[in-house]
Amino acid sequence: MGKINILGLGPGDVDSLTIGVINQINSGIKNYLRTEKHPAISYFQDNNVQYQSYDYVYEQEDDFSDVYEKIVEDLIIKSKEEGEINYLVPGNPLVAEKTVEILLQKEELDLEIEVFAGMSFIDPVIQLVRRDPVNGLKIVDGTSLQMNDVDINIDCLIVQVYNNRVASNIKLTLSEVYGDDYEIYVVNSAGIKEKEKLIRIPIFELDRIDTIDSLTSIYVPKLDKIIKKVFNFDDIINTTRLLRSEEGCPWDRKQTHESIRDCVIEEAYEVVDAIDKGDLDSLVEELGDLLFQVVFHCQIGQEEGEFNLLDVTTALNNKLIYRHPHVFGEKKVEKSEEVVYNWNKLKYKDRGISSYAEILKDVPKLPSLMRSFKVQERAAQIGFDWDHIDGPLDKVKEEYYEVMECINTLQGGDVKKVEEELGDLLFAVVNVCRFLNVNPELALNRTINKFITRFEMMEKYSNKLGKKLEEMTLEEMDKLWDEAKLHKY
């Protein structure tokens, strides 16, 4: 079994090295440094202590995650060859040190690890920016920063800002969240006497300064609630909670799952409408309205002791992982059709569906065009389908003649029979749409919009003629309709 002693070099000066770390450095055990670009390296040089550094790995690998993995891999090999080694990292080994995090995950693999704490760089950074972390401080790795890593409601300390390339990527991410002009702190050499430096700059200048190096950190203050212009998911939750409180809105307070269920459908359709129009500003707004429906139902559920938002997000994430075994498991797929097949197979298994009839019944009560499309789609999955487009087209003709026959023989006002035959005709038309990979709901919506546009054009023509539409004969309106059809929309 190999052993790795992980030693913290502290934030900067040699004075910050602990006695325990110094004793271990001088124990005769080989010392390996993640990087020698650290002020405490002077202790090794002044005391003639031998060491090896992993700086060369940064030159060999393009991605930081590959750098960390390669360092860990080599450390494990050397620990087994030597029996015991020292591994030294800047600051405190347990604070924002990715290689240590990876090593601790390997601890059960015939590997012993002992950690010798060092002073963290956090204390000198906080002292420089003069902000109390009790109100919230999130520490994130700058080499892999994503938008969801940033929390606008608490301070954020970004570490591992090794160079201007990393700083540039950080700038792009922060700009997406806070805007280009939001002011942040750039901290250099925190904890190193006479070298530490603090500058306050707008985000857009981040990759334009020449002081970025291996001892650089970025401190991003949380957004001021008074002048706040950006809001995150937590803000939506808090706002919804306030709306439902005694100090909130009377209308929001009295709503139930049942009273607002239609709103979900309405907002979903408005999202689709924004997509169809290619209106991205409206899409942003409508997606927000749809998201509010989810949060609203979760708030009601929490108040009633039924469920909460965490239950919903947990159920969703578990489902995504379970139904994507080709991503999170060992199952392999090559085509998107296989993905859909596996998804449906797992879904039916979860719901206890074992017959084909149950598969069709499982289609939810969507608008009729969408529901008929999905029912036909599921029936086709087991081979109940036409071989050629002529089949569904002939079926449309057949159903059309049955409608005509029903109308011609209509006696005693048998509307239910006409309704049945018209339903068959609509179902057959949907089948043609499905066979041609056309969404019938979207196709009909497009026709509706076209009808409205042409009708609007008719009205404009009639106004030019000095006549109102309601005063015109059907023949006159038909002429205007034909003129409107000449325009392409």
C-alpha cells in the first residue's frame, strides 16, 4: 500500500508554513509539488530541500481536467514505488484544490492519505476586499466555470485563475450573468507581504490587465437588492412565496392546483406560438411564464404538505438519468430512434404497462390533433401502419365519401352520426400528416394564421372600396379573398 502525505503551503509567505508541514518537508520523504510557482518555494531553495514539480504537465495537456488526472495518476504510481511521498499544494489542501479532491476519491484503492492543513488563501482575500463571508460566499474553480456555478445572491470567489486565457473564459461567463459593466475585484498574491494587490474593474476589462498569474483570484460581490436588474431561480421562489403570503396578492393566495391547471396549457401554447413566430424576445417571456406555473404549483404543494420544488427537481433528474442509460450507464446506442425506443420502453416499465392497448391508453388527454397523432405513432411502432403514402391518402378519400353519404341520408337530425364520420375523416387526415412527418397541430395553426392574415387583407381592400365587409355580398367577398390569396405569407 502506498501513502501520500498532502501538505498545504499556505497562501504565500514562508511565514505562513505550519510547523507540522515544515517537519514533514524535512522528514527525508520525497517532496512533489503541484507547482513551484509559489512564494513558499523559497523555503526549499534556502534550506537545500529537494523536490520535483508537476509544472511540466501543464505544458503537455491542453485541458486542466487532464492535467489534474495525470498528476494524480503519477502520484499514485510514485507512492507505490517509494512507499510514502509528500505532495505539496498551495493554500489549504482541502480548499479549492482539485487534485486533492481526486486523490481523496482514490483513497479506498489501496492508498493511504494523510492531510497536513495549511492556511487558506481565503482569509487574506477576505481581509483585502473587506467583506464578511457570513452573508454567503461561494468558492468556484475558474478553469471550469459555468453559468450555473454563479449565484448572484451571494459573494463568489473564483480561484485557479492561472492566466489570461482562463480569465477570458471567466469574463465571458460573468458577462452573461452580471453584464459587462459590473465591477469585480482582482486579487493578486493574497497573503504575500509587499506583493499582494487588489484592483476593482468592470468585468469587460478582466482579460485586458497584465497582472493575471498563478496567484490570481477574482472576487465577485453579490448583486445589491436595491439596484438589482438580474434575478435567478431563488429569486423566483422567494417572489412566489411572498405572493402567496398574507402580505402578498389576494388572487395568488386563493389559487389551487385545480384553479390554475388551464394556465399551464395556455402558457405552453404561448411558448409554441413564440417559437413559430421566431420571436426570441417573446420566447424568453413566455418560457418565464411557463416556468412560473411550475414554481407556483410547487409552492402550493409545499404549503399543503404534498410536495416541494426539491421533490420535483429530484424526480426529474432521476428520470433523466434512468432513461438515458446510454449516457449514464453502459448501454450503447448509435441512432436517435434507439434513444426514443429505450426511453419509451423504460417509461412503460415504470408505469406497469404490459399490453399494446395500455400503451395507446397511456397517451395523455392532449388536444385532439396531437393525441390522435401520438396514438397513431405508437400503433405504428408495432407495425400497424401503411407501407406507402397511397394507403393513408385512399383512407382520407374513403372517409370523405362516408361523410358525404351520411349527410345525404341524414334523417331526423342524427348529428352524432355526422360527428362520428367527421371524426374518422379528421383522424385519417392526421394519419397522412404523421406518415409525411408533418405535425398536424402546427400545420393547422399555420393555416389559421394564414386565414386571419388573408381576412385582414380583405378588410383593407374593402375599406379602400369604401364598403364594409358586412355590407358586401358573398360573391364580392370571394373576389377580395382571391386577391388576398395572390399575396404570399
